[in-house]
Amino acid sequence: MGIVKISEDLHDEIRKASGVMSRSINSQAEFWIKIGMQAEMNPQCSFNELVATMLAKANISADNLSVEESER
């Protein structure tokens, strides 16, 4: 594990997002890094497609995670 230096402004944005997404600050930063890497390697894909691909690679079905229309 290493240390990555980021600006105070970015750290503040990560902290805010981590609270909304119920993730630790480190987990939020790691998620954004992973999504960013996937977006650079697959510019034709939407955010939802990238997440679905990452879930599939982890053997997690996106269908099982979606909220039923009746619950919305």
C-alpha cells in the first residue's frame, strides 16, 4: 500500500461523496480511481455499463442489486 498525495479540494470532495455513498474516504477514492481507469480504457461505455462490467467480473449480478419499481 502506498500514499497518494491529492489536493485539499479533491480530498474535501471525496469526503463529501463518501458520506453520501456510505463509504470510507479511502473506499470512495479507490472507487473513483477504478471507475476512472475503466472509463479511460472503455470511452464508449457509460457509467452504468462500467459498473455492470465490474460487477460481472466480481461475479455479482446487477439484476439482484437493482431496486424494484414498486419500491421506488
